[in-house]
Amino acid sequence: MKVVGIGGTLRDGSSTERLVGAVLAACARKGAQTQLFGGSTLAALPHFDPQGGERTQAEAQLVEAVRACDALVIGSPGYHGGVSGLVKNAIDLLEDLREDARPYFDGRPVGLVVSAAGWQATGVTLGALRGIVHAMRGWPTPLGIAVNSVVQRPFAADGSLADDDIAGAVEAQATQIMAFGKVPA
Ligand SMILES: Cc1cc2nc3c(=O)[nH]c(=O)nc-3n(C[C@H](O)[C@H](O)[C@H](O)COP(=O)(O)O)c2cc1C
């Protein structure tokens, strides 16, 4: 199973990117091949042009990876009560999958992760991501991960997950992704 992760910010040690990476790592332990498009990779994408035309190498790599994947993990910080522009721009580029036999995220599970400084933004942004995944024909996993980066302090200095509740949620979401996204024999 191929699982693609999309998400992060340009902040050094982005908690969003680390959380998406943690879900991917849990999927990898369960046998998945994983690929992460983190903050700096997403920042190399130009603003999405709906008129199409020649795509950059960075754009083509993201579109091809999602086209070939069996499942996704998408993470966003809560920025001003919603999905960050960096992450949304990457999602908008996936409009290039509209004419595919299996358009957008069709039939695939999508694990969702939000990191924000307050609980209100975690909930609102998670709801917004669920709406986006529904619009793109994907199946948000029952468990979304909402992390309060101020109250919970999810990571230790070495970048490892330091919160048992979050670690449990990461493991549970990975289990749901792998169960739903299982490639038929
Ligand atoms: C431009 C900007 C807008 C933000 N807006 C909100 C917000 O509306 N609500 C909130 O709880 N936190 C807000 N935050 C805080 C971030 O969501 C929080 O620090 C998050 O954990 C950052 O993710 P990162 O560690 O991946 O960079 C904002 C931060 C920035 C930089």
C-alpha cells in the first residue's frame, strides 16, 4: 500500500509536519510505502493555475504521487481559523486529477491532522478538511487528530512524540487508514 502525506508549515520543527510524519511512520510499520510532501516541498509549488499548462517538476511529482497512492494523510495548522494557504494550494493543484478514471481521492481513506494553538481552531479546521475530502470523493477516517500545540506540547526536544494520548491517536488513525485502504488481492 502506498500512503502519501501532505502537510506542514515553514516553521522549523513544524508540529503539523511531524504529526503527518508520525502517522506515515505508523503506516510504514504496518507495511506501507510512504512519501511525505512537507512544508518546504509544498512551498516550492507555484500558486495553482486552473488554466493548466506546463506544470513544474514539483507540481508533477505531487500530482503523480497522489494519482498512484492508495491512501493519504493530510495535515494543516489552524491558521486564522482554517486551513493554511500552503496546504490548500497543494490540495487545489490536485484538480489535475479531475479527469482521471479514479478522480481526486476517489475511494481512498484520508487521515486528517490539525495542529493549532487553541481548541476552537483545531475543531473548525478539522471540519474544513473533512469537507474538502468529501468534495474530492475521499473517505476521511473516522478518527481525525486534533492537537493543541500550546496545551499538549506533543514533541520532545529530539522530535519524538512525547504525549501518550497523541501517540495512541496516531496509531489508531494509521490502523484505520491501513484497514480501509487495503489493496484487494
Ligand atoms: C498566521 C497564523 C495564524 C494562526 N491562526 C491561529 C488561529 O486562528 N487559531 C489558533 O488556535 N492558532 C492559530 N495559529 C497558531 C498555529 O495554529 C499553531 O502555532 C500551530 O501549532 C502551528 O503549526 P506548526 O507547528 O506546524 O507550525 C496561527 C499561527 C499563525 C502563524
